[in-house]
Amino acid sequence: MAKLNYNSNHSRSLSNMNNAYWTSPKQGFDQSWHKQKNKEKQFYQGIQQGKHGTHELDVVLTEGVHAGKVICKTCNKHVAWIPKHIINT
């Protein structure tokens, strides 16, 4: 009968779920999702912190380069263009 060598580190070497790819979503598998959410957050904060942040705003969907635009109903002025990647999420 052959003698089997058992490697004591065998169980740890098979577990790939312990590496940074899985344990740190901001640096691993979800990195692009986190970057996308940060862009969306910056877009919304930029509008809220602007001079129209306290005004009544409206969103108009458009076709073409941008997905839409934000219009201030109080001032009747254009506030910002909405990128397509923000509408699609």
C-alpha cells in the first residue's frame, strides 16, 4: 500500500476566497461598480451644492450625446447635462 503525503497547508491553498480580490470589493471584483457609484454620487452632489440645489428641478430625457438634462423650474434655466451612464444605472 502506498503512503500518502498530506500537505498541512493544503486546505488554505485551495481557498481562493481569502485573497484581496474577494475580501476587498473596492479593489477587487466590484471595483468598477464602486467607481461608477462614486461618479453618480459626485454628479448628484454637484447639482445639490450648486446655486439651483434648493430650487425645483426637472429632468428632461433627450436623444443624442446625452441621456437628458436637468432644468431649474424656479429660474427656467439649464442646470446640467445627464450622462448616459447615470440614466442606465
